[in-house]
Amino acid sequence: MSDSRVIIIGGGLAGLAAAVALSSRDVPVTLLESRPRLGGRASSIIDQETGQTIDNCQHVAMGCCTNFLHFCETIGCSDLLERQRELYFIGPPSESGPSPCVTFRGANLPAPLHLASSLAAMPWLSWSDKLKLGFALRSLARLPESAPDEPFATWLQRHRQSPAVCEHFWHTVLVSALSETLDRISLKHARKVFVDGFLLNRTGWEVTVPRVPLTTIYDEHLTSWFREHQTDVRLKAGVKKLIETNGVISGVELRSGETLAGTNFILAVPQNLVAGIVPESLAQHDHVRRLEQIQTAPIASAHLWFDRSLTDLPHAVLLGRLSQWAFNRGVTDQGHYLQVVISAAFELSTRPEADIVEQVSRELQAIWPKARDAKLLHGRVITEHRAVFSPLPGIDDLRPPQQSPIANLQWAGDWTLTGWPATMEGAVRSGYLAAENVLRRMGRAEQVLQSNLPVETLAGWLYRQA
Ligand SMILES: Cc1cc2nc3c(=O)[nH]c(=O)nc-3n(C[C@H](O)[C@H](O)[C@H](O)COP(=O)(O)OP(=O)(O)OC[C@H]3O[C@@H](n4cnc5c(N)ncnc54)[C@H](O)[C@@H]3O)c2cc1C
């Protein structure tokens, strides 16, 4: 094994993005992943009852996820993603009849006016709420970078947002983007979602959904890509320890006892595992000690197979219910398959699975009349307890930059400082930034990180910071 190799530890999106960035620039890479497959938290399993490959949870990206989309393009799998240019919002349950469905689409107007007519069409918000919402969005976009962080609920209260608009607009968007409740979400992270996603560019909000199970992209497809690029990928190769010699990392010790030497290292494991892998001297450094304070939030997904189709919609955003997003995955050999996502699923940990399946299927059947007589053939819930880090106020003070205190060691992972929440975009950005640092150490000053979507002229003028 040549010691000029870059050794990347962790085959989630952060490690994969770093490996792709370096391999495509002819840098020799060894990628070590402890599990028998690539993809990390973006993965699939085989459901024992149906034999079908299902995702641990539907993963979606937005149009503003420029690095994630670039990553998919680089590995040649953009055609495995489908861009949804309409979002279907189902209003909260109502005593007086079926919940209205509003189609959210971009009008042919410059940002931020492109979404005004869709917001105006939401009958569950009063005109006074919509007006105050417009002012609050403007204030949010104009918030100076130096504004102190605080819980977003406090900021909303100060901006006179009613309980209805908090629940049926702010909460709806943020809980699915950040998997936390409004009282715990950082103002800075809330701002990021709305500004980048909805206000600055007409395409920022468009949602991209994979057409295939996650494992097809991040494991099977990437494995072929790595083979073509002579990247050395080792599965079931858990790293026990980084080896330090004279103040630099000189190699890794695998759980099998094997050691590998290298000159540059990228540690791309989840934040709670970092302290156990780094040398003792580094474990005491602030970069690592602060990671202990990062809290996490669970995301649950209910997987349901019915004997008939419930809806022709490809997806639906569901307001005022336990179910938050429903994704229609179409007909399979086992029935009509729907995936329902429940973010910030804190209270589900104590509820029996059958109870959750029952409530979710009841909610879906109440929305769509043709679903009333549908029979549930099979249902299950998958909960990822440490799905994402909680974007609490001050969270970014706990996230280290990609350059670790040891010159030849980079951190990568959605938990590193990227300006993004825990998302595939955040993970890919971290991998790209770590790769940039490695290239710079090799004397190659190359930009790997992709630009944000351009700020449209009207949005730039309206939202110039005070
Ligand atoms: C249920 C759920 C739903 C989500 N939904 C979305 C969504 O809709 N959109 C979105 O953008 N994001 C979503 N996310 C977040 C997204 O999946 C993560 O932000 C991203 O995948 C994190 O990638 P990562 O590489 O930073 O970490 P991980 O994916 O955790 O990768 C770390 C890797 O390191 C490996 N590893 C650990 N220890 C060792 C060791 N000692 N040696 C070698 N390897 C090791 C692990 O096995 C793993 O493969 C969701 C996450 C979950 C769990």
C-alpha cells in the first residue's frame, strides 16, 4: 500500500463526496467503511415480510442543494432523481368536510414573487396572517449575519405570528427541513431554510426525490463508479484508532488488527464516534470535546402497503397531523406502497409500532375519499433515533471546521461547520471542503465546493441587509 494515499474513514455521503472529489482528480484514495454497504444514514434495508428493498426513510433534496446535485451529476446518477416542480399541500383536518389540497408551484415571476400566489391560495391561513407572514419573511431575509441567535419561536412571537400561521406554515416547513420544533430551532438555521430555499432563486424550493431505493445510488451505482476510477473501497473495515506519530497522523488501525499508512486522512464518521477513534491528545481538544454537547433528533418513517391506490398525487405535505409527508411509491409486487415521514419524532419512541401504523393509515384514508375502503396489507415503522443533529441556538459554536488541529487530518460529516443543517447537502459540502484542504496540502489550490444558486435581482434588492 502506497503511503501517498488519502485514507477516508466512513462511507456516508460526506466520505463518499470526498472520495469522489479526490478520485476524479486522480488522487489515490482508500475508503474504509465499517458496514457491509456504502451510504451511511442514506440507506435501504430489505423488508422481511414483503422482500422489498425499502429506504430507512425517504430522502429528498431541494433545488438549493447545489453540491448534492453536483455530486449526483459527477457520479452519473442525476437521471435516478426526479425533480418535483409542484408541491401538494393538504390542509389540516376539518369538521366541515374534506381537507383542501393546494398546489404550490412557482409562478412566472421573479423571486421572491414566484411563490406569492401559492401562499395566497392557502385557505387555512387568514389574510391578516398572510400579510404578517410576508413581513416576517422579509425581516428574516434582511436579518444581519451578526444578529444574535435565539429560539425561532421567540423571534416569531416578536414578529406577531399567530398560532395558526406558526403551526400551518412555519412548523410545517421547518419540521421537515430540520426535524425540530419551533421552540428549539435556531433563528440562523430557520433563516437559512427560508432564504436559500424559497426567497432568493425561483428554483431553490423544488424538491428532488430519488426514483430508486437509496442503496441503488449510494451503494450499487457508486461501487461501480469507484471501480472505474480505481478507488480502493473496503467494506466491513471498521477503524479502531488513528495512529499518531510525532504530532501527525501516520496511519489507521483497523478493528481486524491490520494497519494502513497514509499521508492525509479524512475522518467522516458520525460526531459521537469521533472521540473514540482519534488519538488521546486530540480527544481532549475543544474540537472533539464540544461534539459531546451536540444533541440529536429522531426521524420515523411509516411504510404502508395497501390493496389499492390511495391517491394519484406523487407526494403530499400533510398539515395538522402526525403524518407530515406522504410519498406515493406506486405499485409494487406487494401492493400500493406509500412512505410517510414523521420528523422530530420524539414522542413516538414510547408508542407501539402497530399504534403508529394504525394512526397514519387512518389519517391517509380520511384525506382521500377513494382510499376509505382500502385494506392495509402490511405496515411497519423505522425510527432512526440519531437521524440528524438538533439545530439548537448556538449549535454552530459546537461544529468544527474541516481542518482538524492536526494538519494532515480533516473532519467531514454533516456535523462539521458548513453553514448547512444535517442534510445530504451539508454532508457533501463537508466532504468537498475536506477534499479542498487535502488538495491544498498537495500544492493544488482547486475549488471543489460548488456555488450557491444565483440571487435574483429583485430578491437581492428587496433583501439587502439593513
Ligand atoms: C431517517 C432520516 C431521514 C433523513 N432525511 C433526509 C432528507 O430528506 N434530506 C436530506 O438532505 N437529509 C436527510 N437526512 C440526513 C442525511 O441522511 C445525513 O445528513 C447524511 O446522510 C449524513 O452523512 P454523513 O456522511 O455525514 O454521515 P453518515 O451517513 O452517518 O456516515 C458515516 C459513516 O461512517 C461509518 N463509520 C462509523 N464508524 C466507523 C468506523 N469506526 N470505521 C469506518 N466507518 C465507520 C458509518 O457506518 C457510516 O457509513 C436524513 C437522515 C435520516 C437518518
